[in-house]
Amino acid sequence: MHVSFDPWSPAFVADPYPAYAALRAAGRAHWFEPTGQWLIPHHSDVSALLRDRRLGRTYLHRFTHEEFGRTPPPAAHEPFTTLNGQGLLDLEAPDHPRIRRLVSKAFTPRTVENLAPTVRRLAAGLVDAFVAKGGGDLLAEVAEPLPVAVIAEMLGVPEEDRGPLRPWSAAICGMYELNPPEETEKAAVRASEEFSAYLRGLIAERRTAPGDDLISALIAAHDDGERLTEQEMVSTCVLLLNAGHEATVNTTVNGWRTLFHHPEQLAALRAAPASLSTAIEELLRYDTPLQLFERWVLDDIEVDGQVIGRGAEVALLFGSANRDPERFTAPERLDLTRPDNQHVSLGAGIHYCLGAPLARLELAASFGELLRKAPAMTMVAEPEWQPGYVIRGLKELVVEV
């Protein structure tokens, strides 16, 4: 029943939702041989397993690779493995709560609140320039520059150093795709080396000359004498950029494509911009940028009678969970006023997105500016999708204003 689940097919990437419906109808757990994973398509299961401590993003806090029946990553991947393995997204207790507690002391709600004027200023400047030239590629000219600029401002990256940030991030995120090709792996390793070296230099500068930025705050953060190691700070900064901009960029362009395909909903939003925060949650649900989230099974679990044993890997299908009719009324319908929108696009449990408030702030700023300043914006042509499936987004989105 899962023959239609083909994450390497351009047709599937363009519209995975019929395949998701078939998966949900066929059962609650499906073995997928090409990746050696159990596919989990239902909202109730995805939501529960995100919170289930019998699963983990890593297994190395309890087992060696050999004990877990897994092959260690190649030695050539070490720069990526170290960078990724010390980030919050891929840690479990006791390291995860310790690092999250320390990072939370630096990345506070007040930090996000204080960033709001900067986010609005950056969004306004990008949209003003975009409107003045009559439109263009919304992805390259508004969606991408905004979150990268915000994270760079937050970290205190000088403007002249910001050029490589987006390419580094894109290269590293390529490693999260299913069975990435060798060239993608090599690019991720190179970017990990270069990005890590740059951040180590920046951290060294902030140790001698602290500033009003997140890196300085991460250096200063402590809890009963505990502090972040340099590697933990580097991994945290990379995660903030990668997770912060990939989700925001793709939610922006996927969301606008969705709105253009639902002109009556777009017209209603333009007429009632106060409902924008609710609309953003629906756009996150309707076409989530993160389609799949992987977890290791640390102790046997059971999904609807199917035992999934220790050592297995589950693929939680966020895109399917967000269209599950058992959880959402008329899930295939875009409803920008949808109440009680418990989508899983930002995760759940201990790995719930740390940057969710910042992502929502950026989305509100860019969507709000475009709704106000480009009220007649239209899509020039149907865009193509990037080949990646796990992080799903468009190659470009050309519009006229």
C-alpha cells in the first residue's frame, strides 16, 4: 500500500498528500524498505511518539553503535557528525535538558521581544525594495534574506561576513534528506568545517570583547557553575540558523503559493489582516516545510498492534499528520480562520522548536508587509519544487506586484 510513497519522485514531492491519504487508510505503521524505516502517518501517533521517551533523536546516550546494531558514520563525515551531534535537535538527556536550560538563559522571550523592531524594519526594507521594482523572485529577494539577516543580527555576525551563511546552511541541511548522494554529503562536511571555523573565531572575539548579541549571552550563560562548551555554542548557533531560516523561508513561499491557489482565502485575509496570526498557523498546517522527522526506537514500542523493536527507526510524517481527518475537520480545505489548530509542524515534546516565537514573528512581519504594500501581488507562473522532500520548498516564486 505504500508504493505511492516515493520521496525521490518529483511528482510525489510536488504533491505528497494523496500518498499520505493512502498510507493513513492502509494502517498506522508501514515498513519502508528503501530507507529501512517505519512510516507513521496518523496525527495521534505522530503527536504521541514525539513525546514518547522510549524514542530518541540519538541512541548514543544509552548504546554504542554496535550495541544498537548500527554502523558508525564514516570517518570522513566527522566535521558534520560533531557539529550536528552537539546540537539540541540531536541530543537526549542528560545533555539536552542541560544545554536547553543554558541556551534558554540567553535566548529568552525578552530577546525575541527586543528583536521585534529589527524584524519589522528588515521586512519593511526588503518588501519596499521588492515592490519598487515591480516584483521578482519572492524566495530570493524577501523570503531568504529576512531570516538570515535576523539570525545574523541576533548572533552579531558583521554585515560583510553574512554572504556565506545561507549557502553553508543549505549545504548542511542537505544531509537531512533521505539517502543523500555522496556529493551532497561532501558539501555538508565542507560547510560544517567552514561554518564551525568561522563561529570559533567569532566566539573568541566575543570572549575578549563581549557585545549585545546572542553569542556573548551564550558565553555568559551559566547554571550552578555549568557553562556551554565551545562546541555546544557552535552547534547551537548553526542550529538556530539552519532551523530558523529553513522553516521560515519555506513557510513563506509555500504559504504564498497556497494563497495564490486559493484566491478567495487570500482576498479574505487582505480584507481582515488582523487574522494574520491564525492564518499563519493554517499555512503551517496545510503545507508544512518539514515533512518528516526521524526518531530512533530505544525501547520496544507498539503502534496499533505492530511491535516496533529497539534499534528500529521511525519516520514521523508531519505532512500526513497535518492532513489527518481524525484530527482536523475537512483537512484538505484551506481555512485561514481554522480554530484549535494543533498542527505538528514545529514538533512537540522536548524537541519542540526553540525558535518558534521568532519564526512566527518573522512570518507575521513579511506576510503583513506584503499584504499591505503589494495588495495586487500575483504569481507569474507555477513554480517548480526543490528535489528535497524532508525539507520541502520551491526553487523560486516569481510574482508581479
